Amino acid sequence: MGRKTVLEQIDATFKAGEFTAILGPNGTGKTTLLKAMMGLVPHTGKVRAYDESGGPLSRTAYSYLCQLNKSSSELTVIEVVLLGLVHQLSWRITAAQEQQAETMLQELGLLHLATRSFAHLSGGQQQLVSLAQALIGRPEVLLLDEPTSALDLKHQVQVLELARDYTRQHQCITVAVLHDLSMAARYCDRLLLLDQGRVQREGSPNDVLNNETLSRVYQVEVDVGYCSQGHTYVTPIRLLPSAGSSKQII
């Protein structure tokens, strides 16, 4: 089988202390872009990350949360979280490392699950534990692929607030693939909108989220508005005629 080009002419800069969302229809290359940044897929372009002194960041400074796949691992929850310290672990887990894991679980309201089998958790609980694993090593580059996909509204807010606060507190580069446009506008500093493997728009939520652009990219008529607190929200109205069948279902 020959290689397929998924992304073309991607030129983007992600800054420390900035939470960026990658948006776009399914199959447009969002996950591939994250994997390219992690060095997990072949690509012809270059991905560079620098520390405060201008030197290249080590791969150990990266943390990647992939899309949720229900796991059958028999590790306990705290053991799964400790795997996020894999570059620091030796034959024996120290009391300090165990405390780190417990603190991380506490922040996500999961400490009561510490000794439970990871395989026996719900999909949403596994997603939160995986986020704890991604954060425990205090990464400088945090890549999140649909981190809220299996979560209810309360936990979506919890995860996005945690990611935003961590990004600002630790001056981390955080990039997340999100599908909820209103949530992306609420919690992210910058948006990168992809379609057919190319960047369509990038900038602040106000720069990217407008009726014309979103209708063209998603093939859905939308209404972009602002709530009383000033936050942007996106409401889908209907499929555009070119996006679906003209037949009516009665």
C-alpha cells in the first residue's frame, strides 16, 4: 500500500502558557497532527520545540493523551498513574512518587479509586485516570486527543479547567483536539481550524468562530453568539443542502 498524505502546508506556532484547540471535521487530520508533533507518524516537515534558553526540548518533556480506547489492563489506578513517571522510575517506587500519584488523583476526585483495577472503571473514569497519568510528570508540552469525549458535562468542565490552569501555572504548551466548539471557545486561548488537511483559520476564538467559516468547513448552518458573560457559543441550525440527501424521511 502506498502512503497517503493527510496534512499539507501546516505552519503553526504554539506558545508556552497558551492553550490551543485543534478543530475540524472528522478525518481532516487533527489526530495525525498531534501524532506528528509526538514523532509517532512519518512526516516530511519539521517539528521543533525549545525551552526558555532556546535549546531543544527533550522528548521526555512531552506528554500525550491518546483517544480513549477501553482498556483491559489489570493494573490498579495508582499504578497506571505512576506510569506517567516512567522516565524517573527505578525498581522501587519511592514514597514521594506515590504521594505525587495520590495528589494527582485527588485533584481529579479519583483518590477513592486508587486501588481499583483500571480495567473495571467506566470509560469516563479511565479517561480521567489517563489524564492524571499525562500530568503527573509535569510535562512542558501536553498533547490531548479528545480528552473530554467520554465525559459528562461536569467532568468536561473539570478537565478543561485543569488543562487551562496547568498550562498557565507551568507555562506549558498545551494542544488539544476538541469537537465541542463552544467548549473550545470557553477554555482555549487559540484555535486552529483544519479542513481537508489544511489550516483554514487560526487565532483567537473570536477570529476563528464565525458563521461563514464554520458553515463552509462543517457544511452546517450555524449561529455564533455570545452569552451574558461574553463567552462565545455555537449553535447548529441545519445541514446545508450539499451536505446530505435531498430526500425527506417521513
